[in-house]
Amino acid sequence: MKARSISTRQLSQRAAFSLIIVATIIVVIPVLVIVLQIILNGAGAISWDFLTQAPSQAGKSGGILPAIVGTFYLMLGTIVFALPLGVMAGIYLTEYARDNWLTRLINLAIINLAGVPSIVYGLFGLGIFVLLFHFGMSLLSASLTLACQALAMTVTTSREAILAVPREYTEGSLAVGATRWQTIRHLVLPQALPGIITGAVLAMSRAAGETAPILVVGAAFLLPGLPKSPFEQFMALPYHLYTVAAHVPGMPKSTVWGVALVLLVVVLSFNVLATIIRLRTRQRRLNV
Amino acid sequence: MLEQLSPATAAREVEKNLRRRWRPGEKFIESWIFLAGILTIVILLGIIALLLKEGLPIFLDTPPWEFFFGTKWYPVSDPPTFGIMPFFMATLWVTLVATAISVPVGVACAAYLSEVAPAEVREVVKPIIEILAGIPSVVMGFIGLMILSPLVQSTFNLNTGLSGLTAGIMLSLMSLPIIISVSEDALRAVPSDFRQAAYALGATRWETIWHVSIPGALSGITAAIMLGVGRAIGETMTVLMVAGGALAIPVSPTEPMMPMTAAIASGIGNAVRGGLQYQALFAIGLVLFVITLAVNLVADRVLERQKRKFTR
């Protein structure tokens, strides 16, 4: 083997390290640019009226209250379906399922559901909830559609959280005569709760930003008021941003940036909330 | 005798004895838990069934050959033609651009974060990547519209900045988080003895990364790349907003184009239920579903292999 001098090898290491540092900078810079641009350009549009008024003149003036409220309804509607079902599926996979073909099939389904494109969920929601179940273009259809999409995530996070509960606890409970359900109800679930909630908050954050499915199953661009029942159409922040950014000519730029800012704040604050819950739980576990 | 039983079997034995007391409430809850457990299968099968039911009838009107290789998509002319080649090529271009950027940058970033970066740098960069993962696709589309497309237009001297290239660049940003996090996990899974051995033989840190860590993590990195590609293929809002939406077959990434996801999103609002266009759009959905399913299944297999590699 022809030995290269140390200096050449050191030099190539230095070059390689510079390259991968540059790559990391290439990842970081756009994120900072995006977030800063949205804050700087959007802050001017934010006012009390913008947040509390209904839109007028095709969204060119007035506020975006119905879109904000619609997005919160949508997050709630999604999690109302996706969380209990996800937790129950997580319980099934960790506490009841045996290592057989059915369990393998469930795991395969979870992996694949997580990878299905969001627009395909939109088609599914349109075919099943809007048309087959006759829920129409509505908040209910959209919530159910987003819940199907969120399910893979709530199942996975619930399963992880339950698996993190020490096996000895469960065995101890069973040993003193508790039934399996009593053990789950009084021991496993309370222990796993922070992890489950972290997953739920992340799923809500994702539901808040999702656009393609609700474009298909019931978001409306302009509505005079808030939806009064789950069977009505609704406005939502991401769909509103899409329409004012791409489809309304003569839209004041600052209004569009303002909508983007509000959406980003809603989505990222739920992300931060999830991180805080996770860190606090870890802290508590370490202190015990 | 008892200590030979696994905990799960022991629990079942205990439960069998407890079962003598009838607890209807618990049986009720447990049957619901089972139903929730198989719900994911039901939804996946439901998606497949619906796409087949609504999408396949298009082949009664347009033969598969014309559908897949047809170059013209005229849903409202008389007679309508449904050829998805333009959409397919657009998806291909956009995904190629996205992958060409996100793979080298993402893997290099993962190598830096897991092998080189000091803890303080990691603690700053990781949350930033999490923020990137959290930015909704419609916001990315908006940024592409406002910031990137004028830039692309002036740099490449184009008629419009809305092009496959613009969409691809935005998509590369969106697939970076998954590529970085999965690659990083794979690199971390390479046992440190391997690196120690390389150092002991006199290798530099970089030589160790290049000849030991990266080859050891290669299947995990491959899976990361596939997941990133799957993400780019399935992304809808960004390509709908910035790819340009032209219906001709794109021959260069700098042209405006309409990827498959955007074709569904922009057409479904005008399609009459059960009409030919409706069927054709569901058939595109089916094609998308099959592609992403294949990508995810293979990625999962590769990832499993990586996990087993270093467990002894």
C-alpha cells in the first residue's frame, strides 16, 4: 500500500469536514429565511381586527376569524376520532396481540398508511365520507379524513409510550390479581399518558397544516359565519392561504403573509408544546 | 416450572384463572380494542377498494395503453382523452430535482450531526430541522411562489419562475428532515468498536466515516433516501402551487409542468361524480398509491435488515 503523507490525509479530512458543514448550513439557512421572512412580512398584517373579524371583499379586507376557528374545529374533530382509536390500537398491539400473521399485517398497514400521499386520503374521504356515508362536503367529512391520516401516527406514538412502561409494573399488577384490563386502565395508561399526549399534540399540529385532503372534502374559501354544525362547510387557515396566495388577483401582499404567519404560529406552537411535554416527562423520569 | 414461562404466557395463565369471574364490561372494552387494532388494515383495504372501484372503470373507455402512455389530457373536449404521460413525466422531473439536492445534502448533514458535530451545535441544528419538518406544505408552496420562483426566473432567464425546478427545490427542503433523521439513526447504529478499530489502524476521523460508518449504515441510508423520494412523489400542495401546471410533456425541468398529485387536486373539484374525468383522476390516485406503497414497503424491508445487522 502506498502510504500518503499525513498532511495530505489531514488536508482531505479538513476538506471533507468543510463540505459536510456546508451541507448542514445549506439545510439550516432556508429554514431561518422562511421563518424570518414570514414573521417580518406577516407581522404588519396582524391586528386585533385581522384575528377577530370575518373576511370581506373576497378576503382582501377584514379578518380571518372563521379560518382560525375552522382550523381549531378541524384539529379537535381529528383528534376526537384519531386519539381514542389510536390508543386502543396501541393497547391491542402491545398488550393483546400475539406474534402472528394478523399482527404483522397490522404493522404493515401502519407503515403503509403513514406513506399514503395526502391527496389520496382526500380521494378516500371524498368517496367514503362525503359520498358513501352522505356526510357531504363538511367539517365532519374533513375531520374523519384527517383522522384516518393521523391514525398511523397516534397508533405508533401510543405503542411507543406503552412499550416504555416497565414490564415489571404490569407483571406486578397481574401478580396481585388484577385483570389485564384493570392493569391497563389503572397502571399502563396513566404511566404512558405523557407520551400519548405528545403524539396527539403532534398529530393535531399536522392536521392544522394539512391542505390537500380538505381541498377535496369540504373546505370553503369564503363563508359569512362560523359553522354551526359538523355537517356544514368550513374555512380553514391552510386552504385560505392556498386560495389567497394562488387564486385571488389583486390580493394585498401583507394580508397573504399575515395568513401564512398565523398558520405557522398555530402549527409550530403545537410542535413546541409537544416538545415541552416530552422534555418535562423525561425530566420527571430522571428525577424519580 | 413457572420460571420457564415467558411473561406474556404467564400473564395469560393468570388471566385464564381470573376468567372464571364473568366481567361483561371488560369483555366489551376488549372487543373494541381488538376492532381498533384491525382498523388500520380496514382503512388500508378501504383505500385500495375505493381506488379500484372508482378508478378501474376508466379502462373501459380508455385502454390502459392509451391511459399510461397517452400524451394528451383533454378531459372536457369531445371526445375527451385521458393520457397521463405528461403528469407522470412531471412527477419524475420534480422528484429527480428534489432527490438530486436532498440526498447529498441530507446524507452529508446526517454524517456531520452524528459523527462530527459537537453537542452544542447538534442542540441548535436538530430543533431547526424539526421546525422544517413541521412547516405545512402549503406554506412551502407559498414561499416557493413568493421567494424562490422570482429567483429561479431571473437566474435561468425563464418566461415564468413557476417550473418543475422550482417545485423540486422546495420539495428537496421538505424531504430533508426524514432523510437526515433516518440516516442519522442508521449511522448511530454502527457500533463504536468498528470506529475504534479503524482509529487503532491509524485511520483519520474522515477515513473512518467514509470507509467504516457510511458503509455500515448504507442500507439505513438507502431506506432514508427511499422515504425521501416517497415523500417527494406524494407531496401535493407545493407542486400544485409552484410547478406551473402546464399540460404538455415536460422535456426539461425548467418548464412549467403538472405532477400527478397536482393533476388530482386541481381536477377533482370540476369532475362530475362517476364521470370519465372522475374515474381517470381516481386511476391516477391508484397509480400514485401503488408507487408510494412499493417505495414504502421496500424502504421498510431495507430498514429491518439494517436493524438486524448489528444486533448480536
